Amino acid sequence: MEQPKDGLILFCKKDCATCTMIVPVMKKLSAGNQALTIFTQDDPGFPEGLSGVIDDTSLEQSYHFQIETVPTLIRLENGQEIGRTVGWDREEWRTMTGIKSLGEGLPPFRPGCGAKNVEPGIVEELAVRFGGIHLASRRIASPPLEDEMETCFAHGWTDGLPVVPPTEVRVVRMLEGTTRSPDEGVGIIPPNQMACTVEKAAINAVMAGCKPEYLPVVLAAVEAACLDEFCLHGLLATTYFSGPVVIVNGPVVKAIGMNSGGNALGQGNRANATIGRALQLIVRNVGGGRPGEIDRAALGNPGKYTFCFAEDEPGSPWEPLSVERGFPEETSTVTLFAGDGVQAVVDQLSRTPESLARSFALCLRSVAHPKIPMAADAVLVVSPEHGNIFRQAGWTKARLKEELDHLLHIPGLELVRGAQGIAEGIPEAMKDITLPKFRPGGLNLVHAGGTAGKFSAIIGGWVASGPRGSQLVTKEIRS
């Protein structure tokens, strides 16, 4: 219906004690010489016996006028709102209407009730029906006798686990997590080189089980994955184990409840689990990166379902990864690493940084293969108990990296093919030189984990690390 352009409009519902109390006020206003339109939210017959009452049980007008509480009285002039009062406040109503005797015999103030259009689950439905939101994605109906989850399986939209069916209402609710337009481009997703919009990302975030407040993190992860330096297409096509590992830094970690402590690399935290999963589903459903097709991994790893965690910044002995990579401490970021599974580092006896660094180096040497240098990068996740050893000794992150680099320069004689009776290795011609295990910048340190347990972890990288393959990339998270 066409909205009124002048006069007073009142939103009310029968199931509201304040609305019922002010029926005499409505009658007085209706009998006066001012134009009054009454929109009733729940009962077309309320208030009884008055003209100008309009059935708004569809909540269309309530939605357009952004009503949050009933009763709400609004004054319009030339279609523009020039005044509004919420609930019953006798003095405000008298000022709005110009009737000094209005509400005689009624209490001076009564709060209103929550409007029906803002009840849980209703807002998004109204946005779909009346909000002018036009989702560009094609609609696919689930057959009448088929479960919606089975429809998702049948269309190949899942990673092997059930997904949340992405209904219009759920997608609209997800889009409320960002200020970015649904049609804004986020990146071009390989291997099919398909454009991913904010809307497409939101659809997959719904399927992954994300909350709306996670969406900005998902969008930043997609942007990072699409950077040339990350080489997502190559990562998809490799026969190696690796997939995207998402590391989150900054205030967003606390804001959305991410886990950087006990079991940070494991299951149990919704944000960790669903953000990483959303990225993988976008690669699958938007870009077409499916196992057995372009994804040629010989074995893969469980992290290809989801691999996302936050750095424990408050407990860290060092600056966060994001700060090390040039971002202000108050900036939230995602960092992507082309990594495979988790390799344990067990050292429960070292009490000096020198001893612990040697343990780290010995374990790091086995990334990809102990006899393959400068092929795979790595992320060393240092636990709090191990971190405290470096803190107490005053070792900075740079100091530890320098020590590890020194310990991981390996004589070529140990690395050549045939050494230790192992055919794998570097060419014989390189036997007289010393080689670093990791290329410059190829080893990164992150602090995370539970406060009990002298266990750290190594996340080995794709054997095509560096400029010829994949490099660590970081993007700022935007709302």
C-alpha cells in the first residue's frame, strides 16, 4: 500500500498493555481534526470502532518505518518524518499532537512493548520480502520429498560433511555481518577463475556454519587466498598434502571468540572451525577446486576441511605475527600459509633457550624430508610453556630465528643423494657447500596453545614455497 504523506501515524498491537491503555487517546485523536492513520500489527480489529485503522499484520509498514517498540507515534509532513515518540510519554504526545489535555487520567509514562517486526527470526524474513534486497545467485529448490541437506550433497556443494542449507533468510542474515555490498567483488577463484562476490562468500559461510560476525574474516581470507603470491591455483593442483592455513590476529580474535589457547589447532571452537571451512567451500563451490578433479592431492590432510586458529597475543613473549608483517597492533588481520598437517615437538626437559632451540631445529629439519633444503617453508607454533623459557631468558623472536637459522645450516655432504643410504637428496655436485633448511623468510613463529604441556608444533609448508610457489600473505580485516 502507499504510505501516508501527512499527519500522524501510530503503530500498535493488541498484545501490548500500553497500547490497550491508550485506546482512549487514539479515539480522541481520531475524533479530532488531525489526520491519523493507525497501523495494527497483530489484530486487524484493534482498536475496535475507529476509522483509519490499517491491517499491518504483514509488518510491511512496520518494517519500512523501522518500528522497534509499540506504541510509536510519528508525525509526517510532505512524506518526511519530522517527529517520533516511542511508548507512552504524556508530555511528548501532547507536544507532538498539540493537544494539551491529551491523556488526562492516564499515567504520565509507560514503556511500550517490543514490535513484532523485530522479533527473533522475523527481521531477515522482512528484509527478503520488503527490503529491496535482490540476491543475484540462482535459486535451486529442494525436491518436496528430499531433505535439504541431501539436496546439498546431491549437488556436490559439501566437503563430505553436512552443510547448512543456504536459504535466502540465512544469507541475508549473514550479509548483516558486513557493511560491504553483496555485489562487491572479493576475488577471482581458481581453477575456474570465477568471480567471488560478497554474496557468494556469504552463501558459503552459511553452509560452513559461520555466524554473521565471522563474515569479515572470511572475506579477508578469500582476498588473501586470491593474491598472486599465495598461488592458490598451484596449491590446488599439487599432489602434495598442503592447503590454506588461516592465522588470525588482532582485536577480532576476542570479538568473535576465536580459540588461541588449549586445542587451538583442533576441534571445538565454532569460529576457528567454520571460518576455515568457509574458505575451503568457496574454493570448491565458486572456483571448482574439487578433489579428484583439479585437486590432485595424493593423500591430502584433515586440515583441508578447515585449518584456522588465532595467535595468543596477550600471552606471547613476542610481537604478534601481524605486527612482524608490518601491521599496527590494533589492526585485525588474516595470514594465509600453504601448509600441511601438524608435526609434534616434544621437549619436556629443556630449561634453557639454547637447548630448546636445538630441539626445535632437529624437528624442523624433517619438514618435507631431512635431506631436502629450501623447498618447504614452515610455521613453528610455540606453546606457552616453551614460550616462557625464551621470555625468561630475554630472547626476542628475532634472536630465536637467528639461532634456528644457524642450527639449520646443513653441510651438503649430509644432504646429497645416497648419503645415509637414502636416495633422496641434493645433487652430488653440491656436497661441498652448506645449505639452509629454509629460504630467507621461510620460517615463521606463532604463539598459541594451552598453558599446560611442553609441546609445540610444526606446520610444514608446500614443497613449492617461495616466489616460485606460495608465500605467506596477510590481509587486513575490513568490516
